[in-house]
Amino acid sequence: MKNRIKSITSGGTLGTFGGVFTPSILTILGVIMYLRFGWVLGNVGLPLTLVIVTLATSITFLTSLSIASIATDQKVKIGGAYYMISRSLGIESGGAIGISLYFAQALSVALYAVGFAESIGEVFPDVNIKWVGLLTVVAVAGLALTSAKAAIRAQYVIMVGIALSLISLLFGKSLDPAEVINSEIIQQPKEDFWKVFAVFFPAVTGIMAGIGMSGDLINAKKSIPKGTFLAIGVGYLIYMSLPILLHFRADEASLLNDPLIMRKIAFWGDAILVGVWGATLSSAVGSILGAPRVLQALAKDEVLPPILKWLGKGSGKDDTPRYGTIFTMGIVLITVWVADLNLIAPILTMFFLTTYGVLNIAAGIEKFLRSPSFRPTFKVHWFFSFLGAVACLWVMLLINSLATFVAIAFVTIIYFILKSSQLKSVWGNVGRGIRMAIIRATLIKLGEDHEPKNWRPHPMVLVGSPTKRWHLIEFANTFTHKRGILSIASVLPKGVIGNEQIVNMRHHIRDYVVKKGVEALVKVIAAPNPYIGVSRLVESYGLGALQPNTIIVGASENEEGREDFCAMIQRFYELQRNVLIVHKGNEEEPFGKYKRIDVWWGGLKGNGGLMMILAYLMNHSIDWRQSVVHIKMVVDDPKAIEAARENIANILDEIRIDAQIDIIAMQNKSFDNILKENSTGADLIFMGMAIPDGNFKTYYENVCKRIKDLPTTILSLAAQGVSFGEVLIQKDSMQEN
């Protein structure tokens, strides 16, 4: 079922400082800083710690440039990064990343709750860490349910506590010798660089907390870039300073084994507890505010299954996603119960790096394509966006190549699930721009290439209503699928049909063929005379060297229009378009059982070569894959049968086509009788047609009488300036495709 995506509206009340900077910086200065920074330093040393901080921040900064570019080009509503990606790359790509982003932010809540519980356990060893984590999740979810403004106000207080802890650490002292851990007693195995990086990276993903509040901002275009850059800058300065302090004030063993080492070297140790508790709680609040809003946007866009549509509902003037918050709380509670800090952090890293990478790709493609609609006020060269995307993928592979492929597979599977559901959106995406750029470059470089080995079928099917003449489209699709470009055209009576009806008819045909699984271009025009209109359409249709080379029409049923019909066929031939006239046999089953194709053959030249190509292509289609091609040939003398059979067998071997050879002797029989005796049991018949001349109408009427009671018959007329015999002999490239 196709869904119509509704636009998302929200009324923002938060500014740059409260809506973006505060949740971002408080999430950046979170649990990793307080509980794992010493561990990072102890494992890799000071120089590599500074490298980790710089590399992680660089990836985040490159991504923030892309975010700023997208955010200043469009009105960013609820959903943050999901909204940006879906409005740039399309609903399928946005949905795939949006679901990943939701889980990343939901797991972030678990990360901070576990970190808070772990710090409580360090101070009060008798408490049950699991239950502390669970109660923490319920508490922050309750605050988020109150309102976003209340949560932001609470974060202002927490920010003061974090500032106090950092000041206390700055004016602290070296570790007391009595408190130094004996490294000989406790030998902690060191982790490699990339595993340490994976644990640290969530520390710089806090920008998503601010971007996730996009729907609550007064001016998202202004607030998102400013607040994000400021948070990254402040966070980087702090993260580059802290390891230097720790390096000179604590020994390696203490850094590795004491998660609360900062408490022991701070001027006022308990200030670190205030900071770590405030940071973990504020980070949890920031994530619990962002995750349900992504979920709400996904539900409103009808990306989620219909059973989860209720997650899109908001409450109050601020459209607070209460249902989404409760749903998220349930997921987080399960995670807290089964996971620990070092397990959650790497998973988060993969989710966030995937989201960062796609955000960079979205901005880079928009800029690279020079789309007139992409006019950001914050301009970033596409190179930096693509550099950010490559950096994300590179780091993911270095951290864990298997996890990288799993993450990409996860996103890809969701993408194709959404693609198969045929979601429709009211906004555009860069996919069309990419295709347009490729088409432009290809058409300009594509010359009039008449090399036989490069021949591909590009048929145009002339239909009135596709429901009445579907057999024509089905026939064309069997030999065009994945090989050429199929066009479906309809000519309506001018004067009776208006422009609005023409547009509606085009949409009707296009929707119908899409439902049938056929890929085709659709053209509908109006003309006073349908035959003249079709001739002019065939003459003018196409772009550059890319034009239909084969015209497929149904047999003329109207004797009054027979002369015009034959004149139209003659005009097609003059335009060097191959012609296939389809005489339908059985009304109920036009192609019978799809088991047998008869080709009445007179050699590879002209019609014979064209018919052999079409029979071969049909024989390798899904519907006709079980069919057998019969090559039918008539000889005057029965003695010539074996020689003819051997000759055809040699030709079939050369052109690498499997077919059954049927050689029939005339023996005083008319061709009409031979035709009926030998092809009545076929499901489809190919026959050549004479070149149109002044007597073509009489010739065509005689042919119609000849095949009247036969199964569906294709009258074939090769008109292209191509040797189809050479196409068959040099057919390797087509066979591979």
C-alpha cells in the first residue's frame, strides 16, 4: 500500500543556548569523561590520547559542517538528523538512518544510566548497581515526560555542578603516594588503540542531543550551527586539557583501575561526584529528550509499521512525545538490565558513525550536484563532506570490520524494506538529481553507435488502455527487462480529451505498470488522427541518440482504418524502426502455457536475425524460461531436409542458441496448410513480414487471413540499419547481461 507522507509541524520555544548548546555540551561532558578518560589515558598514553580526542572531534566537526549546511538550507523540524537526511536523500534513506539513530540515542540513555549507577557503586559498594540504573532510567524519563523546558531548566543547574567539578580538578593536586595502586599487585591488560577509540567516541557524539531538539527550537537554521560549533569547541578544549592534568597527577595503574581517579586528585573530591552524577544524568536527559522525538518523526512520516502509529502522537502545546518516551524507557530498561558500560559504548559508536557518515553523504551530494534548490547560507565545499563520510567508514572498519558490515547490512535491510513498501513523500530528494547528472553526462557522450555488438532492444508499445492491451506490454517486457528501455505510449483523440485528462491518464498508466512490476517510461499525447499522431510521436520521441528502435502494436481490428494503419507501419519502416505487430490468439491466455516458441525462419539476414534475437531473449526471461524454441523452415525437396538441418545446426552452434530444428518439405502443400499443421500447438509464433510497398494493405490483409486461427503471432519487420546476424554472432556482452 502506498502511503502519503504528511508534513511535520511544531512550535519551537527554545533558543541556541538552551536548545542546542546546553544539551550538546552536557552530553559531551558525560560519563565517558568522568569514568573512562583515565582508562583511555592509562591504555594508550598521553600522545595517543590526544590523537584519539583530535581524531574523534575532527569526525564530529566535519559532520557538524555538513549538518550546518543542510540546516541552513531547509526548515529543520522535529526529528533532527533523521529529518535532515529524509528531506535530502529521501524517505527510505532517512528512515533507515532514522531507525538506527533512534536506537543509538536510546542506547545512549542506557549508557549514561549505567555510568551513573557505576559511580554510585564506587561510593556506596553495598548498593545494587542494576537497580540504581533502572531507577535512574525511570527518573530521567519522568522528567522528560514533564516537558522539554523543565528538563532544560534542570540541565542549567547540572551545568553549574559540572563547571564546579572541572574547576576543582584544575586546582587539585597529584595523587597521594599512599593511594597509588601497586601495579605489580594489579596487572591490567592493556587494550589496543582502536578498541580504546571505540569506547571513547560516544563522548563526542553529544551534538545529536542538540540536533534532536530541532522541533523545539525557535530558529533551527540559526541555532543548530551556532550551538553545535560552540559545544564542539568547548568540549575539545576540555578534552585536550584533562589528559594532561591526569598524566602529571596520577600513575598508569591508578588510571587503569580506578574509574573515579579524578575524585582523588581534585581540590574538593566530592565536587567530582557532583559533576559525574550531574553529567550522567544530564546526558541521559538529553538523550531521552532526543530519541522519542526521532521516533515521533518516524511515526508521523508513516515509516514505522501501522501498529506503531500511536508513537507519532504528541501532548500539550509543545507536542511532547509522551508515548514515545514511555516506549523508549522500556527499551532502555531492558538494555540496562543486560549490558554494561564497555559493551554499550562500542555499539553506540557504530550507530553514530553510520549516522554521521550518511549525514556527510547527504550534504556532499547536494553540493556536488549543484542543485538549484540547495542554497544553504552556511556554505561548505563538498570535499569536506565526503572526507567526513570516508573518515567515518574508515574508522568503523578499523574498530571492527565485522561490526561495520553488520551495521551497514542493518541499514540496508531497513532501506529495502521501506523501499518495498512504496512510501511516497511530498518533498524531493537528491536521488533524482543524481540520476539526472548521470543521464546528462551519458547522453552527451553517447553518439550514434551502430556497432551490432552494442545493440539493445528499446521498444515503444502503443496502447490505448493498459488493462485492455496488457499482453503487448507483457510481451515487450519479456525481452526488454534489464536490457533496454521500454516506453509505453497512448494517443488520445484531440478536442475530446483535455490536458488534465491527459495528465491523469499518464499517471494511471504509470501507476498500473508499476503495480505490475514493469519498469517503463510513459507518454500520453492527443491528436486529431491517432495514426498520424502515433507516427509523429515515434518520429520525435527520444533524446539524442537514445530513441525507441522497435515499435510494438496490436493487430488492426478496424477494417475502415486498415489503410491508415498500413500507412503508419510503412512510416515506421521509413523511420528505420523495427516493427512487431501482435495478433492475439486466445483471449483468456494470449501466450498459452509459455512452453513453445515457433520461429518461421528464412536465414539470419533481415527479419530472421531480429526474430532469433527476440526468441532468444524471451527464452531467457522469467515467464518463458521453461520454453523450447522451434526453428521452422520449409524446403521444396525432401532430399534437402538433412542438408538444411545441418546448415541451421551449424548456425545455431555459432550463435550459441539452443533450439529444436524442424525442417518441413512442401510436398505439394500450401504454406498456409503447413503453417497451421505445424504451429497450432505453439504458444507464440514469429513470422517475417514483407517490406511495405504500394500493395502493402492487400499483403497485410492476406497475412491476417493466413494467421487468423493460429495462436498469438508476431509479425516481424526489421527496419534498423543494423545487421542482426552480426548482433547474434557477437552476442557475448548481451548474454552476460
